[in-house]
Amino acid sequence: MKLSFKQIAAASMFVAAGMAHATPVTINVGGSWNGLTATGSATLSFSADLLGALDTGKIALANYGAATSVITKDTDGFYTGASAAAPGTAITFDDSTLQVLKVATTGGMSLTAPVVKSVSSGGSLTVTDLSADLSAKTIYATIIGGNGVGTLTNFALWNFATITGGTTIAGPGTYNNTIGGLTLTTDGFTKFSQALGLLSLGKSAMQGISDYGTISSTIVATAVPEPSTYGLMGLGLVSVALAKRRRAA
């Protein structure tokens, strides 16, 4: 079947109109959209290179806020692993394609650097409340830093190279994805170094990191029961209560 020019033009206008009306939708914790509610969490796992740099500066790690951290060391006191699992606060997606655009979490991890000759003059940095912008391939965060950095919100801290897994909410279900190849932004490196008071050897160790780690997230989309369903559930509970009273009588 051949389509006429008019038919093709009409179809193009229809598609363009649909795209023009597509808008980002954000579901916060406890909220819902079009019969769906979403919850989730994300885990930031430090790379071996980052752990090595932390060992160089004898930097201590600690949990911050609502996150749950797992920090392990070997018998010599060197890091063997570090991760922070943070609960999700919001998910943003395209209301037309249902493609996930952003995922936000709360909580993170704090780093404290002692005074180490040629490595650090001492300082601290807390990274919390991450927001992954999947379109821009950028991880934003709230950072709280010493040495004059202060508190910066929605700060572009990392860029990332890859994302794998489910990034389209097609309906109720569990969607897992992994962001890999985290690298500090130029401003991120500057603030990171300033907050921790890094000196020549400390900065060299940080510059040698080609990959800061991964962020693995889980999004759970759940169908919201219709009002009639709630009514039937309530009626069922009332029936059970009446039955219990009759047996008691």
C-alpha cells in the first residue's frame, strides 16, 4: 500500500504534535501517576582505584544520612571495599515514552582526611543526595566540604560513561540498571581537592583515578489499587469483623 504525500504529511504532523506534548513527570516517594507508584534505591560502589587513593591519604569513610554504608578493610588496614546504599526519593520520566530521565536518592558518605605530609593538610567532604541525570550522563549531588567549600546543592560531581539495564517504565515491575565509568567533573575535582586539603601527592593520586566506581539502582513500579478495590477491601474487613462478633455472641 502506498501512502500519498498528504497522508505522510498528516502522519508527521500527528507524531510531531505528540512529541510536543510529551513532558517530564516526577513521582516523589508516596506519590503516584497514571495508576503507578514508584519506589527504589541506589548503591554507590567505590572502584579499586578510588580505594587506593583513599589509602594514600589515610582518608576515613563514614555513613551519612539515610544511606547504609558497607566499608571493609584487610588485616593491614587497607580498604577492600566501600559502598553506600541510599533510598530513592523521586523518579522523573517522559510521560510519552516512559523513558526514565532522572533518579534521586537521599543519604551518602563522608570522607575525613588527616594531615599527611605532602598528601593533605586535612579536611572533610560529604557527598549526599545524589541525582542521576540519564540524558546528560551526569551525577549531581549535595556536597558539604571543609576548607571554605561549604554546602553546594545540585552540584555536577561526576560524569558517567555507560548505563545498562531497564530504563523504561513499561508497567508494574522491578527495573534494575547500572551506571558505570564515573569520572569527576573539572569543578568536581577542584572542590574535592579543596575540601580534603589535598597537596601535591594527594592530587596526583586523585588524578590517577580513571574510574571512580558504579551506581546500581532498583526501581519498583507498583499499580495503585482503584478506589473500588479499596471499597471492596473495606467491605471485606467489615464482614470479617461482623463474623467474629457473631461467633463471640
